[in-house]
Amino acid sequence: MANKGKVFSFQQKQAAFTDYLRNPQACPVPEGIVPERIDIHRELMFNNISSFLETSFPILRSIIEDETWKQLCQDYFLVHSSKSPYFSEIPEEFLTYLQEERVPLAGDHPFMLELAHYEWVELALAISTDRQPEHHSPLILEPLTTEVALSSLAWPLAYQYPVHLISSDFKPQCPPEVATFLLVYRNSDLDVNFIEMTPITFRLLQLLQHQPVWLVDDCLKALVGEFVDFKSSVIYNGGLEIIQDLATKGIIYPP
């Protein structure tokens, strides 16, 4: 217990080493280390992370100028302390940095955070260890009395901007009047796909997301109570058709 709270010399050296790697402009080269060698090490680390981020967020990268992207990666390298040691989780760490730590700049695209989140979702679903539901056939027998659940590999999302359309040629500076509702999901072939949804379909999937199991009839009744401008018959007929279609894709299933 005598060593509790004591900082050992190797820990001090490690701290000095990482401080320099993060911010060589403000921190001195650690004692006993050749500057050229640590600079090579830093350049390799920075280039690896920058390249990985570029691959992970290709659309975001395509709409940001080279120098701005370099500065963004350098700031991430400096500011963010990763919680995970896994290389595959760098994109999530980068998203956390963008959302919580980075100071916005005047020249930022207004959709930047939403686009980054959308691209991260695609990655997260691609590498998820969750398994596809075993049941993915149409709910053709007594659909109203069937219980359904939402696959953990299907994420309903709402954005101000049409993030699935953004590219180097399409960079909207004002959000459209209508929000964008997307369902991003991984299918049985391990492909990640998206579906653009209506507000009613999005709300249907939200209900399934917030409660593990729903009776189809109860789900549709809830929608009728919320979307009062629509006839109940329209919601029921359309809802049953949507549920059947989602079931064939393995997005919802009878648990």
C-alpha cells in the first residue's frame, strides 16, 4: 500500500511521450529520446488514424477541404481521450469528439454532425456482433394478434437533413421543411441497407424500439391515436402492409 498514489518514473516517461505525440508544438521532446525518431513515430500514428477516419467517414471527408480535414484530425488527436483500446471503435470515439468536445467553426457545414452520425451507424451495424433474428417470413397468419419485435440490427433514425443524399455535389445549407426518416438495417447477407420512411412508419418502429414486444393490433391502435388526421382504416391497412414487408426483410419478427 506504500506505493498507492505514487507516480513511477516509467509512468512519467509515458506521460511525457504521449503528451508530445498529441501536441508537439506545446510539449518538449521527452528526455533521452531522439527527436527525429519520435517525430517519425508520431507521423505514423497520426497518418494511420487519419487514414482510418477517412475510410470510415468517406462522405464527410469528401466535403471537407484537405487542410481543414488535417486540422480536424489533429484536433481529435490532441483533445480526445479514447475510452476503448480497439481500433474498430475509433469511428465511435471520433463521433463522440465531434458531438461533445470539438469547438464548432464558422465554416462548418450545418449537417456535419448528422452526416457523421449516419456514416457511423452504417459502420456500427456492419461490425455488430448481434445475430439476425431467425424468423423472417411474412406474418400472414392472424397478423393483428401476432406479437412482433424489432431486430437489434435495425435502427430507425430521424435527421433534419437528408444525410443519405449528401455528397460533394449536394451540400444543403438549410434544413428542408420536412425531416428525413431513415431505417438503417443489416440483412441476412450481412449487407447494410437503408429505407427512407414516412413519419408513420418511423413512429411504428419507434414504438417497437422502446418496448421489447408489441401485439400488432396494439401498435396500430397507438398510431391511430397519434395520427388523428388519418382515418383508422388507412393506418390499419397501410400499417399491416408495412409490417408484412418489414417482416420479409427480417427487420421485425415474431419473438
